[in-house]
Amino acid sequence: MVGSMLRVLTLIIGLVVTSTASALNVFVCQPEWDSLLQELAGDKVESTVATTAFQDPHRLQARPSLIAAVRQADLIVCTGADMEIGWLPLLLRRAGNAKVQDGNPGNFVAANYVRRVEIPVTIDRAQGDVHPQGNPHIHLNPRNIERVADALAERLINIDPSNSAEYQSRLDDFQRRWSDATEDWEERAIPLEGMRLAAHHRSFSYLAEWLDLDIVATLEPKPGIPASAAQLATILEQLTPNPPAGVIRTPYENEKPSHWLSARIDIAEIVLPFTIGGTPGSVDLFSLYDETIRMLEEHNR
Amino acid sequence: MLLILGMPVSSVFAQDLASEVAELRSLLTQVQTDYDARISDLENRLATAERQSRRAQRDAEEAVELAEQTAIDQSSGSSSPNTFNPAIGAVLVGGYADVDRSWDQVPGFQPAGEIGTGEDGFSIGEAEINLKANVDAKYYGNLTVGIGDEDGSVEVGLEEAWLQTTDLPMGLSVFGGRLFSAAGYLNGFHFHADDFADRPLPYQAFFGGRYSVDGIQARWVAPTSLLVEVGGEINWGGGFPATSNAHNSPGAWTLFTNLGGDIGNSHSWQFGVSWIRADAIDRAAEEDPEAFTGNSDLAVVDFVWKWAPDRNPIRQHFKLQGEYFSRSETGLYAGLPYDGDQDGWYLQGVWQFAPMWRVGLRHDVVDADNGPLLAGTGLADPGRSSSRDSLMIDWSPSEFSRLRMQYTNDKVLPQSDNQLYLQYIMSIGAHGAHQF
């Protein structure tokens, strides 16, 4: 009796151990990092992605399924810069997983490896949901992807040294393709230089900086706080004499302010994919950038 | 003759000329294509050079900014004694109540904690100050102090003071100190995070608002894709329904389990069962000086279901939650043999129908069956259940502020009462994370 129970127990333990040993288990906060992870690690990892392109990565409910996913993770890959401050700390507290706590190798924060823009000079909630560490939507500048890729590959090698050769060669291959693609995008985007756009939220600051787009107005003057009617009227008044080419937003942002503006001054509403899955064609980082530039080209005049 | 001779000569000459012209033309075309190729090559090179120079310039600008930022980060970060300050937050709660028939004890239940309708009129409620941070690589610490005003004198209460391990293996974590018990769904939340202006009746009647543990909690999360969490608590403190028992032996034990997961792309759920065993010695309250000595067994079943289209709760979401409490107490009350059974439940739905706006509906009820022996004492069988129906609407212009209006039809006392609550909840300081 005891013997058979022991056999069952060892079988169960064996199953658990083999299922976790076969691939690195990664909890990823945003789809863009999952795409990068697939490039750098392929089938060496199994990932769970916490958000989709249709969710605001700032505001997420700390669902039980996410606690269970963090519990099993060998590595978490998140943006940082306070993007996940409303939900990730809670998942980490509840999951009881020492490997992925702050400061451990299993905790990878992408924003730590790039230069962030829009770091506020004064930090005051009267200014809205400000991010003391700067704008966290870092993934729409290819330079940032390049830097994060280096750091992430290094981290994968650190955590899973047995596959280091594979991670290194995948990184080299990715960086080659990425730098070629970046050159193509930059060439294609030369006519976009100075393109005037309004934006719903400061979600595209890095894209604008990279392509020299001119974001002439933000429909959410204070981040995270919907504009008042008076603020919208001021923006309208300011834009009417010289309307921008369009108003851009992410798939998850409230459509009402951009609807309103586009109807008033007859400009295009452009829902950029923002991240993987935001449009049917944005299936990885490369197609995300392709689609984004294509959609801007379509509306450039 | 000349003419005859001249013909072939001139034709030969013309032939030579034609071939020369052709040669010249081809030479010219060659020069032209050569030139075109060279020009376009030059243009390409110029474009590349321009691109490279633009990139180089951008790199240089970036490098300068990076260097500056690094210098700023280093110079501003190294010498400040505030660098290791914990996350500090405070919550201000207050409001106005229009209550005609107030109560501070649910009929058939021994009173505990500060429960009931509160006072008619304006009150500043309780301000809460919270500090939290990693202690070191092994522990995380949390302190919450509540400051209130009781008839003109300031009262400071220790709401939470606990440590949590952060480096135990295999999904284990251990808490120690004063903490909110994991029994029941709502018990783990601070009052200011509630969806209604007051706690549901079962929480007021069975827990005195909240069950706190002075002791140890251990919990384990299973390595499964469905959330499976089990844990236990030992309570040495005197948190109702237990008593401190002179700290010789624990006053109460808890066992709890939570399951949870997702259904499809828009639904998630959590289900919990918990059990509290309390040994009470001379348990009494100011409002009811008669004492109870004996055993108290309480079972709580809770569930919460949340809906948010595409898991995006910003535009709209819905939350349905309910809990059922069942308690059996045996022992001596006011010197009389006492064997009582009490139960209660609540069901509430809260719908965020537009950004910033939510409405909620709640029904809560408790019922005590204390037997005929206790007639005339504080636990006299009320012979009826106590219930309420509440409707609330609240507005949250940001994550940090909320204004709420609540209407309650209160049938806790034999005569029903229509009550109105206006409430403000403001958070300042560190950004807290929100529990599911």
C-alpha cells in the first residue's frame, strides 16, 4: 500500500519536474515583449502574456489566473517605469515565487535599459497619472527594442546557461534582421518627417521622436484623466486654423474624444496597432512596425 | 562620268558618315547611361550619407542626453537619506449620514467592533496611514494605522502590522504580526476599498466589521494554471470572535482555500471556502457586558465573478460577489447554557457603466437561532431576520478619488429606516495596487 502510494507520488513529482524542466516558463506583461522573447528564445520558453492590445497595460485586474501564472514563472518580463504599478506588485505578493521578486534575476524590467522621455520635472497627481520615471510606452522606437533585446538575451543566458549558444545565435540573427528592417523603415518614413498629428494619450511619444512626427495636441492633457469639455474646446480652437493629418490612438483607448475631434475638423481617426495583435496584420514586432508606418503613410498629405 | 563615278564615291562616303554617326550616337548613349548611372550612384550615396549623418546626429544627441541623465540620476540618488523611505500613502474618508433609527448591535448577535449605522450628520470617519516596503531580501513589511475621533478624543488604532516572507521556495509564504484574516473574500480589503459605504451585515454581525489575526498565517499556491491556494492561520490575539486567552494558547485557528481562473476572454472568477474555530473565554463587549465562554465554529463560502469586455475594465465592467456565513456557538452565556446557530449572506452587483461611473445594488441579511433559554438576555432570540437593501452610485474622476451616494432601506430593527449616505474617499501618496 505504502509502496504503491510512493510510486504514485514519485510519478507525480516526476511529471511536475519534467514539465517544468523542458522549457523556461516566462510571464510576460505586454505582447511586444512576448514577440521579442519568441525571437530570442523560440521553443526554449513557454510564455503567458498578461495583456492584449485591447487592454490598457496601466490598469489591469489582478486576476486569479495571473497569480497562478506568476507562481509558475522562472522569469517575468515587464516594461517597468511604473507601468504595472497598479497590479504587478499584488501578483508578486500573492504568488509566493521567490525567483521573480524585484531585484532577482527572474525579474526583467525592459525600461531600465532605455533612455526614457517625458520625465516629469514636478511630480504631482494634480498633473494626472504622472510617471516619475518617464513615459513607459518605450517599444515603438527600434533603438529601444535593440537595447532591450541585448539585455533580455543576456538575462536568458544568465538564467538558462545550458542554452546560451542558442540564445546568442538567435540574438545575433535578430539584431541583423532588426537593423536591416530599421534602415528600411527609416528610409520609408523620410516623407513622414514633420507629419502633424493629434494623439489621444502620450502612447506614441517614442514613435514620434523616432520618426520626427509632430504631435500637435494630446486629447488627454493630463495623462489618465479624460479631458473636460472646456479643454477639448480649447484644443479644437487651437487645431482648427491648421488641422493635423489625423488623430491617433491605441485600440484600447476610449474612442469618444477622437470621434468628436475628427468630426469637428474633418480629419482621419487612425487606430494604430500599438502592439502585437492591435490590427490583424500585426503579428510580430516586424509587422507591427510595418503596419504602423503603412497606416501613417496612408494618411500623410 | 563624274556623275557616274561620283555616285559610288558619294555612296561610300555616305556609308562612312552613317556608320560614324551611329558610332558617335552609341558613344553618346554610352556616355549618357554612364553619366546617369554615376549620377544615380552619387544620389544614392548622398542619400545614404544623409541618412547616416542624421542617425549619427541622433546617436550623438542621445548619447549626450543619456550622459546627462546618468549624471543627474547618480548625483541626485546617492546622497539623499530619503532614498530608502517606504511607500507612504494615506486615505481620507468621511461623509454625511441621514439616519433616523441608528443601531450599534445586530439583534441576536453579541456586538463587537465598531459596527452599525454610525451617527446622523457629518463625520470625518477614519484617516488611514500606510507604510510598506521590502525589509530586506527576505521580508516585506506593511504598517497601517487608523486615526479616528471618538467623542472629541483622538483614537489611534493599529490596523495592520505584518511581515511577509519573500524568498521561501515552492509557492510558500508566511505572514506574521497583525493581519487581516484570509477568511472570506471581503475581509482582506481595507474599508475604503469597499463598494458600499458600510460592510455587509454578515461582516458586521460575525466579525465586528473585520476579522484580524494577531499571529501567523501560512499560505501555499499550487503550481497549476488554475489558481489553487490553501492556507492556515493561528490567532493568539483577541480579535472577535476569539478572545486572547491570556496568550497561553491560541484563541482561534483558520483554514482557507481559494480557487480562481478565467472563462473565455471576458470573464474571471474566484471561489473560496474558509473555516474559523475560536475558543472564547469571557467574551464581552461594552454594549453587552454579559460574557460568553465556549467554542465558536464559523464557515464562510465566498465567490466573486467579474466581467470586462476583452478584459478591458476601463470603459465598463461588472462585478458580482456573494458570501454565506454559518456559525455554531456552544458554551455558557450570562451563566446560561447556550447553543446557538446563526447564519447570514449578502449578494451584490456593481456595474461600471461608463468611465468613472459605477452603480451597485446589495441585499444583506443575517439570522440568529439562539433557542428559548436566553430570553431576556442580550442574545434573546429576535424571532426574525435582519436585512437591508442598498443602492449606491459613485464617481471616480481618477484612481485616487471617489465620491459616493448610497441609499439603504434598513430592516435591522423591527421598524425599517430609510438612510442616505454621502461619502468621500481620497488617497494621497504611493500608488496602491488593487486586489482582485
